[in-house]
Amino acid sequence: MTTDTPTPGFADVFDTEPVGRWSAPGRVNLIGEHTDYNDGFVLPFAIDRRTTITVGRRDDRLLRVSSTFEPRVVHEVSLDELRPEALGGWSAYVTGVAWALGEAPSRSTSPAFSAAGGDVSGIDPATFTGLDVFVESDVPVGAGLSSSAALECSAALAFDELWDLGLNRQTLAAVGQLSENEAVGAPTGIMDQSASLLGEVDSAVFLDCRSLDAEVVALGFAEADLELLVVDTHVEHAHATGGYADRRASCERGAEALGVTSLRDLDLDDLPRATEVLDDETLRRVRHIVTENQRVLDTVRTLRERGATAIGDLLDASHVSMRDDFEISVPELDLAVATAQAHGAVGARMTGGGFGGSAIALVRAGDREAIAAAVEAAFAEAGHTAPTIFTVTAAQGARRDA
């Protein structure tokens, strides 16, 4: 006879009592893909799936991290030895935030920290005290729902409070981005952290990634009886390597060739000139960014003027652009999108960095089950791994829970 062993919790692993619990959500990007690191516009929202960290104080300088998904394994590093090259594995999403907080004063003039407006000059990492951190999460890993930012933002909020730093949420987003870029090694923009920290119920975060101005935009999904269906294809992606970095480099080459600081400085009227200047591949990368920025602006305007049921064509066009111009989709994502569209979705697109992850479909509540069943059947017929399909709602951003 066997019995299930309960998953260890904070007290089981660290043999002490915690001082608090913080959580932060994953995010879905409604529209605006790969525009963030091009200083463009994005429209993500925080979702009702969260990463929770329980934290206890220590009387030394050790930062120890454990989790439900790696029970009883404790990753340990001294706060005096925090540096990107010394951090690795999933725990770097936590320990990297501690490093980035200590690094913030030396980065205060960088665009992200300057725009955030928080005063980081008084941060002294020598005053940081040791902590024990225990992680739990129901944000799917590798699904394009930013499980990484959920972990970074819950840690940033907790460390900010426990180390009495007093930073605003925009600054904590910059801390999370710095950690992901340099401690983890993924060249991502600031969208994910901003959505996780700034999100509100039934609303999206309209973020200008150049100025970091953020505006909460009502989605109105509930009033319109709409739901957002997520199709997790289980095709894994790795942002720190491969295609993501290649796309970013291509965007930088395109901006340089067109004589602008970033692709944000271009609009639709510049595309004819781009056609004359750029090679075919770089042109398509640039065209995606320019048209995607416009689609974000059009989506925000449409939500305000006509409501959520009118944004479907913009979602559909975004997927075509990512599939054909940016070339970051995969057959499983294309199949999920096409099947949802064929069975009555208002609109559908892949979401996240691409090369795997998830597709989203905006559906009428009454159509949800039929569309989900159709996608499952299409995957089975194609011989793909069965997807995981679920709905998400726009939820509150990072918070202290206890």
C-alpha cells in the first residue's frame, strides 16, 4: 500500500516560520508582439494564474530558494557573491532580482530606470539581509504566459518591502527586466514585468515601451460575454537562445539601415522607403514591427469606441504578420489559430515570444466548449501532442497576500 507524500511547504523545507507571502500574475499579451524591445506599444493584461512566494528572514547573508516543483532542493547563494555569471537555473529568476536591486544605483541613468522615476540612489546592497524563499505557481511554464515575470515580480515586490527600499512599481518592472536580461540572459523587453505589476481586473495595460507611460484600458470582455481562450501547444521555447535573439538583432540592423534610433520611429508611410533599402528578410522583420505598433494603437481605439467584439480582425492580422513576416509561429500555433477562427472565434493569434507556447482566441462564452473541442480534434488528427486549453480573465497585478 502506498500513500501520496504531501508536497513540502515553506516550514517543511526551511524549518522556520515565514514573515509574509507575495504573489504576481502571469500575463497574456492581447496584441503587440516583439514591439517592446523596439520602443513600441504593447497591450498585455495580467491573468488569473499566479506565482506565489513565501519568505522568511535570516540573520545572515544567505539567500536560499526552494519550490514545490523541485521539492526539498534548496538553491543557496551569499548576497555578497551575487553576480550574473554565478547564477543559474530557475532560481536565477529570484536571485537575479536580488542582484538587480543591488545593481540599480549604477543603472539609474539607463532609459528604463530613468523613465520609471524611482529613486534608486540610496540602495546599498550591503544592508540587504538574508532571506529564505519558497515558490509555488500555477502559471504554466513555457506556455508564453510569462511565468518568468510572475516569479521576478513577486520576488521584487517582496524584496522591496523586506529590505525597505520604497521603490515604485515602474522601477520594480525595470529591476525585473534587468534581472532577466543579464542574470538570466534573455534579451526581453519590459512588457511582461509591467503587465504583472500594473494589471487590474478586466483591464489591459497600454504601455509605451519608450516612455514607460502606462495606461489602464478597460477590456469589457465580461460585459460583452466574451472569454479569452488559451491554447497551450506544449511546444517549448527558449528565449535566451536562438530565434528570439536573432529577431532582435534583425530589428536593430533594420533601424540602423533606415537611420533611426529604433523601429518605433517609423510608421506605415516609411515602408515604401524600407522596401528600397532593406533586404527581403530584414524588410519583413521591420514591416511586422511597424504594422504591429499600428495594430496596438488601433486596438486601443477600437476598444474605447466600438468595444471588444470589434477587435477580431486586428488579432487575426497580427497572427498573419507574425507567421509570414516575423516568422515566429510554428505549425501547432497556426493550426490552433485557424481552427478557432473556422469555428467562430471573434479573433485569434499566437501570443508571446513565439517558436512555441500558446495561441489565444477571443470567443463568445457560448462558443467556448465547441471551439476547444474543435482544436483538440484538429491536433489529434494532425498527430500533435494534445494541447491544454483553458480560459483566463484579466486580474489584479502583484500584491502582498499575507
